[in-house]
Amino acid sequence: MEPRLSRYIWTHTRKSQLWILLIVALSMIPYFMSFDLPKQIVNGPIQGQGFETPGSTQLFMPISLSLPFFGEVNLFSGIELGRQGTLLALSLVFLLLVIINGLFKFYINTYKGRLGERLLRRIRFELVDRVLRFPPHHLKRVKPAEISTMIKDEVEPMGGFTGDAFVQPALLGGQALTALIFILIQSFWLGVIAFVIVAVQAVIIPRMRRRLLVLGRERQLTARELSGRVSEIVDGIGTIRGHDTSNYERADIAARLGRIFKIRYDIYQWKFLVKFLNNFLAQVTPFLFYSIGGYFALQGRLDIGQLVAVIGAYKDLPGPLKELIDWDQARQDVQVKYTQVVEQFSVEPLIDPKVQEVSVAPPAALAGALAAVNLTIADDGGAKVIEHVSFQLRPGETVAITGGTGGGGEALAEALGRLAWPASGRIVVGDEDIHELPEALIGRRISYASSEVYTFQGSLGDNLLYGLKHAPLTEVVYEGDKAAHRRWELLEAKLAGNPSLDLNSDWIDYGAAGATGPNDLFGKIRAVLDVVLLTNDISALAVRSTINSVEHEAFANEIVEMRGALRRRLEAEKLSDLVVFFEPGSYNIEATVGENLLFGTVTDRTRWETALEGHPFFKTVLKRAGLHETFYEMGLEIAENVVELFRDLPPDHPFFQQLTFMTSEEIPAYEALLQKVRGRPLDEVSEEDAIRIIRLCFGYIEPRHRFGLLTEDLMQKIVEARREFSDGLPADLVGVIEHYQPNRYMASASILDNVLFGRIGHKHTDGSDKIRAIVRDLFESLGLYNKVLAFGLDFDVGAGGKRLTAGQRQRLNLARALIRLSDFYIFNEPLRALDQRTQDQITRNIFAFLHDEKRDPAIVWVLSNPALSELFDRVVHFENGRLVHEEAVETPSKGSDYKELAS
């Protein structure tokens, strides 16, 4: 990278800088005229110079040019004006100059801002581009939070400085010089005084500010380290809590904040000392002008108009001068930050940009063998993890690598996948080094998967198809305003050195997945998910999610129709009691009292809690149905039973998972409430306390909690009260409750709840597993399973995929590698988080999947279970970083025999 920021700025913005410098030069003309005009106003119409006799007039704005060969050319003879007319005309000209100077400033500042943002965009892209080309060993040394902080925050001032880099000294220096020249023209000695003060400020202030630069650099480094440390805390929160080191981390953060505070406090002290001295020097000059200039005026060596003009000119001098000094400090400060950025991002050797060039055309197949030639790989500390290893993988061959952790097989797999660079030796395909071949070839024809998985924030489907997004494959046609915006975007991207790649294009390479387009891609996705045993996980995520029933109306209608199929299936299998369905005229014993009373679900919990506590509708309906006092007595029974049974249990006891109406933290509060209300009639209990007691009833389920509180009579009353809750719901509560309707999809409920339209019975201990299996079979038989999976693929995996388990992330990563057609597959213990039986099953599935009638790729697999060696053509064994022996294995014929193994 260019070591000096000023040279970097000039290289990339030369034409724009020259244009804005020309505008700055032109702006000096009206700026100078605005200094001279007050003198003309004071000396002319105000003091009467040129208007000594009554009725005197003067020509206003005569314009003439003296040209060679032509002599004096009169362009405009001027307008004759009296004293008052001249005063008004000169004042209007002054106002016009103010507007012109303001417009110049507006244009210059706007242009500078655009120029700065353009270069900021360029440098940020360049830094990210360099990160994408970092060698693997360097990426293991840097903290991601520090790199992101530098790209996001530390280069921000460089964008603001770009527009000022050349324009600001020209503009401010020109303004200061214009003011000094004007003062010198009016009075030599006053000009000398102003020049001396300016020289003192220009010499002393920058020297004093050098200390600020040192402190600023220290602050930047400590702040960056703090960012990296906070990132470590977030990533390692489980380790911190597991080892009780949270207070150690607090102490570390407090110490770092203390260092930052000390540095910033020193900055404040020194900065305001510099500011005090600068302001003092700025105020000394007016004192000298008033005293010395006034003396000259009394002596007749300076007229009043000149003195006013000089003072007015000097009034505009400290501003540009101060800003010029600030610019110099900003220049040095930004240069320091830029130097730090250059040091962090100047890494050798970087990947050649040509290796990562965009390629839309599908790459040719790799015909040669993938081989390691006398390969040595060292870790970050320089220790050799494999040494002088030669290995060859021929097309179509399958090789198992054994030797356990630290044997060296993992390092060889990383090298074959280009995740580790050789300390010596080479990795070649045929006769060509893979590090010199384009990623468009190697990155698509060699697929790599390991147990170290990174899942990007976004949907599960986006992560699955991530390995197919190599280049924009379609051209998006924009119309109207979008087309104009796209043209502007392309122009700005070009000026900022950014690529013109369109993110809105279709980036998915369907051919790389063996598909012809989006219509048959899902079949490929389904096959891969089945192979890695992820289908059921995704369907489970899908059925627990909610959908927009308006947007997916057809699917919602199919789910409603599926309710009847589920009932018939349960009756056929004599499992009718597995699900208790919602019926408008009966009480659902497996649902809560609240669900039965409202015959629906609460869609807005906050509004519901507020309405339950303060809305008169609920109290009125309960009283009219004869349930108000009954629910109060029932709530007292629930509270007493829960307090008696659970008050001595620890908060993390599993019994608390059975409670749907009270948490462990609420038990002491209800214990105190019981002592307060026990033995008192309901009409003597406060409204707030009564509601807290009644609320407990809404989460009660008789078969689950078994307090014996629900009688047939009470259940009948609750059913009879439903109509009033449904028909009489006030307008301000509409939308809080979504009522159960047999022929309508419930938008607030999950897909599974909509299929069941009821609750799973507690009589079956494995009822949940049984019903999920039955529902899954129904989805398959009715042709809905793929639609359900599509909703599962929309599941947001969270930051780093943390909403998925470690095993799900590893299987997703494996599926990401399998979904594209490659010549070589390298599997580096990709399923370490799973149990051995599941690993074995997925491994056999993959062999059956990859060795079909259409393709026969080469496979390298670092095995954790040597028993699976029977699947491979050859077994290579590593010990202590060396290949100690290899042997051929008798394998079944490929294709159908692999499928038999998988089954």
C-alpha cells in the first residue's frame, strides 16, 4: 500500500482536486472584493467623500478596459447616483458578494464531502479486498474485531480529510493571504503586526500539538485492543462462565478503560492549553490594531474607512488561520492512523488479484491428479506439522487418512484445500501449482469441508447455497428511477475503484449443482439434506415456525385440509387419544384454561397483560358467567399448592419446567401475597391482588398439573363463556386474540399447531415423537414435505449460526460442499461433533451419493473411525507429521454396492 496518505489521495483524486482548486482560486476574487467594499461605503456615502456639495452624484459601477491597439474601451458608463442611492447600491453589492461567497463555500464543501466519501469507499473496499487475499497463516494471528474496527472506524477520518487534503490549505491559505495583502495595502505597519502574530501562531501551535498526535496514537491503539478484548469476551462467554472468571474479565476491562481514561485526560489538558494560547494570540492583534491603528488615524496617516476595513479584514483572518492549524493537526493525525492501517494490512505474500478474478464461464474439469510434492507445512510458531510428505490422489480414487489428532493428516487436508500454504514443496494438479491457478477453477472443482465451521448470519438456505455463488450470472434490467439510480451507482463505483458487480443479479450457479435452473434446484437440495441426515432437523425447525398466511395462502389452505387427514390417520392407527382436538362446543382438557376460555391464542402478550389488569371487559364477563369468584378460589388453590410443593426447591430444578403459570422467582412474592389475602373475602381484596391470583388459572392444565381443580360443571361454564369473549370483544382489543376456527389457518400459531388444531395428550409419554413422525409421513404422502422444507430453509441461523447446534452446523457445512459437482472432495474430520454411529451412517451415505451413475469424484477423508477404511481404495497412515505407510483396500464395486453399504 502507498505509505503516505497525501500521495494516496493525490493518485486517486487528482482530476477532482485540480478542478476544486480552480474553483477555490476563483472564489478569492469576490472574497477580496468583500474586504474592500466596507471602506468604500464608509469613506464614500457615509463620510461624504465625493459628495461635498449638495446634489453631488457619482458614477456607480463604470466598466472599462484598457486594451493594446484599442486604447480605453468603455463597456458600461455607469449609473449616476446620489449619496443615499450610492449607499443603497453599495450595500446591495455587499449583500450580493455575501451570497456569492456563500455559494462558493456551499459548492466547495459539498464537492469535498463527495470526494471524501468516494475515497473512503475506495480505501475500505481495498482493505476488505486485502483481507480476502491474506495468507492463511496471517488470518490466524489477527483478531477479527480489530480488523473490522480499523476498516469501519479508524479509516473514517481519512474520508473526511480527503476533501481537505489539498483544497483546505489552498482555500484557507488563500483567504488568510488575501486578508494579509489587503491589510498591507491599507497600512504597512498594521500588515507587519498581523504577519508577525500569524507567523508566531504558525510556528508555535503545530509544535505544541505534536504531543497530541502521540497521545492520539496511544488512544487509538488502546481502543482497538479494547474492541478485540470485548469480542473475545462475547465469543468466549461460555468458557468465562464455566470457569468463574467473569470478575477477572471485569478487572481486565476496568484496567484497560483506566488506561484509556488517563490518555484521554492528558489529551484534554494539552488540547485546551494549546487552545488557550491560540485564542490569546488571536485576541492580542485586535488590541494592537485598535491602539496603533487608532493612533495612526488620529495622526491622519490612516483614514477611518481604512481602519474599519483593516479591522474587518483581520476579523476574518483568525478563522482561516485557526482552521489551517487544525488542518495541519488533522493531517498529521490522519497520517498516523493511515500508517497504522498500512502496517496492519501490508502483509506478504498476498494472493495475486488475478487468482480471484470473476469468471462467469463454468470451469473445465481437473484432469490431472491432485498431489503433494515433498510438502512441508509449519504452524504459526514455526514448528513443522508435516515434513517432506509426497502424496497423490488420482481422479476417481478414494483415500482414507488415519493417524489421529496431531498425526499430520489434518494438515495435509488443509493444504489440499488451500487453507494452509506450504513452507516448502508444492501442491499440484497435474503439473500446475494450485496456488497459481484461479480460484474460479480450484474453488469450484475442489470442495473442502472440516469440523471448523463458520456459518454466516442469514437463512439456512443462504448458507447451504453459499458455495454456488461465484459470479453474477444474469443481467438485471432496471426501469425508471431504478435504472437512473443504477447508472449513478455504476459511475460512483467506477470513480471509487469498486467493482460494478450487481448484488441483485442471480449469483447461484445452478449448473454447478447439477440443476438446470431454480425449478429443479430444490430436488438437489433435498437429496443432499437426506445424505447428511439434516432433513428432519430442518423440517422440525419449519413446523415450529410461523408463516404469513396471506402471502402463502395456497399452502395455508392445504394445511387446513390436512387436519382431516390427520384425524383419519390417527383413527386408522387407533391413536385417537394422541391429540385432543379443539371443538367449539367442548372443553379441551389438554389445553390451558385461558385457551379454553378465549378459544384462541394471544397474539400480543403485552397488550393482553395490560388488558387483563385494567380493562373492565374481562372482569364484567367473568362475573356475568359466574367465573370471577370461582377463578379467584381456584387461583388461591394453585398458589398454595405451588408454594407448598416448590418453595424449598432450587431455582434450576427440572420440576419448574412443568409450571406454565409461575416462575421460581415469583414463588416468594406469591407466598407473601397468600399471607396477605388468606381468610379474607374477595370483596375485601384489592383489585390488583385479585388479578394476580386469577391470572394463575389461565395457565392451568389438569392432566399436566393434577391439582384436581377442574370439575365438569366448571368446564361447562368456561365453554359457555366463550361466546361472550368472542362476540363482545371491544374494538380496542381486536387483534389481541386470534380465535380457533376449524376451517381457517391461524397466522399466530406454528405450522405444526395448525396441523394438529389441538394439543398432544399427556397419556402418551412419547406422544410428541409419535405425532411428529405421523405429521412428517402425511407431509410426504400429500406432497407438502418439500414446501415445509422450503420454510425451514428460511430459518435464520443467527450470528455465527449460534441458533443451530454444533452438529447441525457441521452437517450444514458438509451439505454446502456436497451440493456442488466437484472433481475432488476433501473431508477433514467434518463431523467431529456427532456420535460415532451418526458419523458412520453419513459417511456411507456420502459414498453412495457421490458414486452414482453420472460421476465418480476423488475423495480424501481424514477419518476418526478407522473401521470405515473398507469404503476406500487406499488408506494412508500418518504419525508425527510423516506418512509412515499406505495400503490398498479391496472395495466394493462403485455405484449400487455403495448404496447397499449406506442402507
